[in-house]
Amino acid sequence: DVLVKDLYTKPRDFGDESITVSGWIRTTRSSKKIAFIELNDGTYIKNIQVIAKRDGLDNYEDVTKLPISSTLKVTGKLVETPDAQQPFELHAEAIDIEGVSDPDFPLQKKAHSLEYLRTIAHLRPRTNTFYAVFKIRSLAAFAIHEYLQKNGFVYVNTPIITSSDTEGAGEMFRVTTLDDQDTPKTDDGKNDYSKDFFGEETNLTVSGQLQVEPFALAFRDVYTFGPTFRAEDSHTKRHAAEFWMIEPEMAFAELPAVLDRSEGLLKYVVQYLLDNASEDLQFLNDNVDHDLLDLLHKTVDEDFARITYTKAIELLEKADVDFKFPVKWGIDFNSEHEQYLAEKVFGKPVFVTDYPRDFKAFYMRDNEDGKTVAAVDLLVPRIGELIGGSQREEREDILEAKMKEFGLPREEYEWYLDLRKYGGTKHSGFGIGFERLLMYVTGMDNIRDVIPYPRVQGSINF
Ligand code: 4AD
Ligand code: MG
């Protein structure tokens, strides 16, 4: 088979040769003598137009009766049509009917709502919108690996089943072979997992960070890229229960390295997509978000803004907006604050650094002021928080005291303290929510629409 992508993107000179294209019917219209069939072969967002004539096709009648989404193998001559909408068409000499679709195929020509399409997650990749989104998902993952590997980062697979709660937020899905009734209780009424599969309480990982840090102290620059799980009680368009995270971790690195590296990575991914998914991005810009390409070009062309949390609070206090959640130094930002900063004040990605230590994770490095930590979030237009990162507390005594303060049992994190005990050094890292990144680069407004099979609170299909 010749691939439609190659027809659009490579030199085409077949001379007198016939070619064969296999694909699915997107639309079809026919008269007594001639039929026009838009075929999509999966390799490109654009279709190839097939011209079928009754003259010379013994199954012309059958072909014209086919419902959309039927599968064809078409052999014919490629004819250049420089003046038409499409640069070429395929004049059929033979058409094999590989699969006859049921006429009740749900994706008829009319536009469907995204809500409806979520209920047919197994069929929605056949729409142009989801074709573009999931193509971009694949290319973005590749670009992330490529950038990190080119820059010497070693890919580490951290576990999915774990007994740690990296972020300390208690938003974990428990992993157990026991059902509630069978779970024995301890004297104080808690579940006793000592007889369970792992002999202790386990959960799905919320972040691979703690387990990737030891590899940074062996390989210097490392990253994880895998699924993470959070049982957050938030029904928003930006939270999923299962999402993927990219977590680079760097030894001999302080907070500014996190800003530089994450900005470099995002710019690389966006440029890669502009270069390798231009048709898909153009489709999304025309049909989903008219500002998408502008935002993406701005992302690669302009430096991201950089401010401290304290400065961000000042900007929010000065804002001419009635925030639902009142602003004062010490609050954790709400998405309305994040979006105001990224969208209204800067109109581009903005790093906010040095947050109050009280609502941040135990592993973040205390600043000298005693009030803030060397943490950073990247806030971006339309989404809000896209990245969270920090310099890690490398001072053993301070880390130990902090673990006590945050109520972490020392026995379970002995190994984490070892990293400070043996060859400790300043190190830093960050986590990018892959789906949030995809929302940013596709213009999609709901996280459910960038995940092939989304898992969010209150709903699971497929
Ligand atoms: O800010 P978070 O919680 O940071 C961490 O997990 C650190 N351990 C990362 C690190 O330093 N290695 O999560 C990082 C990012 C967020 O900025 C957000 O983009 C995404 O992960 N994220 C979610 N994405 C979708 N659904 C959710 N429920 C998410 N929770 C976090
Ligand atoms: Mg965060």
C-alpha cells in the first residue's frame, strides 16, 4: 500500500504505475455514472479523494451503496489536480471491499458534541479532532524523550505500586487483595495489612519523584515518564484520577536550573509539534481554539516570565477582579488566581517561585527567610498550573526535622535520608502533567479529551 501521508508530504512520481491505498470511507456521494469517495487511511488527517466510475468497475453498484466507515482497498492511477482543493485524486481501476460497515455507525457527517464522543471512546479517534489530539499525544511523548535523551537524561522506570505518599496529600488509591470485610483490624481500629500481599499498606503512585531521586545521585540527570494516580476530590476539567507525568531530576542543580530546563523542554516540544504536526495543529486552530497557533508561536519565541510568590500576591492584590477566594500572603493559589496571572497579567507562561513552606511538600528546600521554600510552579494561559518543581532539601538535619514536623514515619523514609548521608549534593527536579501539556498544545478544554480512555471521579467507561 501507498500511505496517504506520503502522498501529501513526499515527491509523487508514479509515472504510469497504478498504486493501492487502503482506508475507511469518510464520505461518499455518487450519481449513476460517477462516485466521489473520501478515504482516510489513518496516516494523515487529510483524506484522499477516490473517483470511481461505473465504466470499468464491475462492483460499482456495491461500492456506491456502502455506508460510511466501510473499509476499502483501492487500486488506481494518481492524478495531480493542482487547481482543485486537494492536490491529487485517485482514479479507481479496482476496488476491493474489505469490510462493510453497519449503516448505524454513530459518527455520521454531522458534528457531535465532545460529551457525546466521550461515551464512544472506542470510536472517537476516527473523528478529525481526536485524530489530531491523539497524534499529537504520541508526537509530544516522543519529543519529550528525544529532548531529555539528547541532553543526557537517563530514563528510569519508577514503580506504580508503592507504599509512599510523595506529595503527602493522602490522595491515594489503595492496592490490596483483601476486601474491606476481610481486612483485619489493629487494636486502634485501623486496617491491618500485615497479612496482605505485600505485608503492608500499598497504593498506586502519586509521583515517581522519591524513587527517581536516588538515580539522580547515581546518573546525575534522570527522568521518569509514566502513569500516576490521584484520588483527588475535584471535579474540574484539569484533574484526572489517572494521568501521566514527566519528572526530570538533576544532581548538582539549584532552583534556577529547574526553570531553565523546563522552559527548554517545553519550547522543544512545542517547536517539534509545529514542525511535525502542522496539519493537525492547523485543524485544531481552525476548529477548536482560534488562538492556538498564536500561543504556540509565542511559547517558542518569547522568554517565559519569572516572578516570586510574594510578587504574585502583590499583583493579585492590585487586580481589578473580585476573586472568589480572597488573596493574602500565605494562601495556596486557586485556579482563578493562576489563570489571572498567566492570562491577564502576562499572556504567556509564568514561573512563580518561593512559595510559603506550609502548604508545600516536605522535601522542598527551606529558604533562608524561614517562611518560604525553593519551589516553582509554571502557570500557563488557559490551564493554570502545568509544572510543579523544587530544589530538594539536601541538608540531613533539616530534612529530618521537617519529616517529623510533617508527620512522616522515619523508618519508612530511612532510604530517602541515606541520599543525604551518602554523597549528598544539591539537587532539583520538576513534574510536568502530560495531559495538561496536551491541553495546552491542542487547545482542548477538558482533560478527558486528551486521554484515550479517561479516568475521572465518578465515571469510568471502557
Ligand atoms: O505539582 P505536583 O503535585 O508535583 C509533584 O508531583 C512533584 N513530585 C513533581 C516533581 O517535582 N517531580 O504535580 C506535578 C504536575 C502538576 O503541575 C500538574 O500539571 C500535574 O502534575 N497534575 C495533574 N494532572 C492531571 N490530573 C491531576 N489530578 C493532576 N495532579 C497533578
Ligand atoms: Mg503542584
